Amino acid sequence: MAENNKILKINNIEVRYHEVILVLKGVSIEVPEGGIVALLGANGAGKSTTLKAVSGLLGHEDGDITDGSIEFLGEKIHRLPAEQISKRGIFQIIEGRRVFDHLTVEENLLVGAHLRPSGLKERLETVYHYFPRLRERRTVMAGFVSGGEQQMCVIGRAMMALPKLMLLDEPSMGLAPLLIKEIFEIIQRLNREERIPILLVEQNVKLALTVAPHAYVMENGRIVMDDTSEKLKENPDIRDFYLGLTDVGGRKSFREVKHYKRRKRWLA
Amino acid sequence: MDLFLQLFITGIMLGSIFALVALGWVLIYKCSGVLNLAMGELTLIGGYVCLWLYQSLVKTMPLMTAFLLAIVGTLIIGLILGLLTERIFLRKMIGEPILAVIMVTVGLSFFFKGMVFIIWDTDTQVFLPRVFPIEPVVVGGVAIGQVYIWSFVAAMLLMVIFVCFFKYTRWGLSMQACADDEMAALSLGVSAKFVYALAWAIAFMAAGVGGTLLGNINGLNYSVSLLGLLVLPVVVFGGLNSVPGAIVGGITIGLLQNFAGGYLDGYFPGGIKEIAPFIFMVVFLLFKPYGLWGWERIERV
């Protein structure tokens, strides 16, 4: 792929929490224009932290980018506060379906349009076009709709912001398989029809590799693999660790045990 | 029966002022989780600022114009003071333990009170010339002071404006969103800092008008700031983060206080009017700790 059509470039970033705990140890990721890129890995690998580094939400959790840079549309954004990054069109959908419980579904969507308060009617229609279920539930308090509808609500909410890049954190978390399939189809359509580039963090590797043409694999704060989904699906390690396609009881992780122990002691 | 009606109507009208101040309180709590113990001093400041503006303006223009301008001026100064207070004293406390922030508001309350006494002295001051005629309006055999009627109208008007602001404006919705889930609101570009500043500004404005109205009824002195304590039973009753709760709570406490004063004061040597709301609060908490419409956490099972 040509160099110039990457809209997001994460260059070798290092992230620390509370100025001590090193979570990302040099992560580089690129997202092409109009593409979907998946970021895979086990719990605690640093996937969500990577997303928060891009969206600027790290600051909210006392995290800081101590090295490297993040470029969005050619502009360095890693020193900007979260609001400024949102203004440039990057919106993160935080994991765990964080709807505003005490607002109705429609009000939730309207808050999504906070930074772009014009043409709300049409945009609501677009969201309801992709998520017809939200239209039925639009006057219900978001805290009381089902988990799947909440996930749709938060994705719709981010759509209302007319994102130039969507950071999607584990949309499948805690949902029924059929529902996950439905949501992933909608995500693909959003990418195709609305041309929204998506950086997708996902535990469901099989599904993620079918949706995203390109994927990165993270372990222990580092990118350990980076290839097209076709190749990754054939990779014996991926088949072993993530797709569960080999003998049970084999190696389960790249993580070096020694390093892990050392880190534990440092934390204690 | 006349006494009852009299107490009932003035109770509602007095209560509407409590409701207005409680609204400001609820707002800060809703947005930032801070129990603002300086609310009474905000009312005090508002009252004195309005009095000062009124007395300087009234020399040059008609009574009502001067008063309305003074209220507008109070709102503007309230807005500025609110933004400043948030910026200077509370911005740095974002992310600190909530108890520490509450202690800051206690400190603020003493600071504000001190400032008011330094600037305006501790004597009772009244709005002179009187803004509202002293003759009461007689409705169905019940005499109601005009000042009560206008206070009621003003408080209701302001409350309608605030409620519409929350329901129908962009920043109103975003403020509620921020109260619900700060991180998620932040991810959508809602600036939490601005939301807090706005909450303090609105609280200052509501309290300022409340203080002005009370000052018109009883005169302005230290005791106006006791309203800051009275706000607590109001919001406990209505639910700490419910706007309609603050309104209903305010009116209920107003009624309660008036009835206690009218019917029970004779039986207690020190009078019971002042403490009735607090007795009510303690008993009420036993049965409904979240208040009438407070947010219980929505737990999904």
C-alpha cells in the first residue's frame, strides 16, 4: 500500500500509567484511508491502552505517552487533550457499552452529535437506518434496553459525531453469538457505505479476521505480528493461540514467563 | 381554615425559592458528584450583589426597571463568579477524592461569608425603597404579600428556563451525559471542565436570584445563608440528582416549615419552624435513602 494514504500513524509509542507502570513498549500501527484494521491480543496486552492513547482518554486515567508520536492526517496529535482530538474527528467507543443510563436512546444519540450540532434530523435517520431496533426503542431510557441495543446505541452515538476515524473497543463483549454477527455486519456496512475507517480491538479473533483485511497482534505491550488477515489465518501460532485449531494444552501465549515475573515483582 | 390556606399558599411560594436554590445545588451534584456545602453563601453573595446594584440604580430610574436590571446584573455577576470559583478553587481538585472536594466547599463557604461581611458589613440591610408594595393581595379571604407572589413567579420562571435548558439544548444534554458517565462523555468531545464550570455558574445564578428574593422578604443578613443548610433536606427528599425532585422537594419543605411554624411553634419554647425540615429529613432517610426520584444505580441482571 502506498505511504500517503494512511490516515493514522502510530509511531513507536510508549505509554506509562502513573509515571511508573510501562504498559506499551513501542507500538506502531497504521490505519489506511477507509480501511478496517484489527488489533488482537489477550487481556492486558495493551490493546485498549493503545486506543486510549490515540483518542487522548489516557489523560483521564493518569496515563501518559512518554515516547513516540501519533499522526492523524499528517498532524501530530499525541500531545493534544481529548476534546481537541475529538474535534479532529477521532471518536473512541469505549469497551463495556457505556451508554448514558439516565438519558433516552435518542438523547444518547444527540449527545453524540455534541461537536457537530447541525443537520441532526438526517443524521438520526442514518443511524436508525443502520440500527432499526434503536428507532423502536428511542424513547426508552438507555439503562434499561438490552445489551445488544446498548452496543448499537454507543456505535450509533459515535456515528452521530461524523467520525473520520472510529476506535472500536470490543464490540462483541458479553453478547450472544447471533447478535455479535449482526453487529459486525453493520460495522462492515458502516465502513463500506459511510467510508468510516475503523481501528477495531477484538478478542474474537476469528470474527475480527473476517471483518478486517489487515490485523496486528499484541502481546505484553508490544506488536508481535502484523500481516494481512489471510496470512494470519494460516499462521500456525495464530491458529494455535487464538483460533484454538490445534491440540489442547499446548503453548497458550508468546509471553515470556521470566519477564512477566519480573514485572510482577516491580509492581508489588 | 383561613390560617391553613394562608400557610399553604405562602408555604408554596417560599418553597419555590428553596426549590430554585436546590436546583443549583442538584446541578453541581449531578455533574461532578460534589456535595456543595457553600450553597448558602452563594445565596448570600447573590442577595448582596443585587441589593448593591439596586441601590445604585434606583437613584436614576424607576423602581421596577432598577430591580429588573439589578437581577440581570446579579445573574451576570453570578455567572462570572461561578466560572471563577470553579477555575480557581475546584479545577485543581478534579480527580481528587470527593471528600477533599467537599472540604474545599466548606472552606469556600467561610471564605465567601467573610468576604461578604468585609464588603457589606453584618447589619441587616433591606431593599429600600421597597420593590414590591407592602399591601397584600387578598384572594378568597386570604391575604398574600405581593413580594411572595412575585418571588413565586420569578422562581418558577427561572426553573422553567433551567429545565428547558437541560432537556432541549446541546449543553444541557451533554451536562446530563457527563453526570452519567464522564469518560464516555469525554470520548464524544464533551469537555468535563466546561461542564463543571457551567454547573457552578448556573448554581451561582440560581442562588443569587434566590438570595435576592429572600432578601426582599426578610431583609438581608447572615441568616440568609442558613438556606444553604435548608437545601439539604430539600434535595434529600427529592433525590440528590433529580431536577424535578428539587422542585417538589423545595415546595414540600416550604410547606412543612410554614405549617410547623403556624401550628406547632406555640408548643415548643424555642419554636420548631427551623428544625422541622431536618427532623423530617432524618425520618425520611430511614425509608427512602435515595429520595423520591434520586438515581438508584441501574443494575442489569
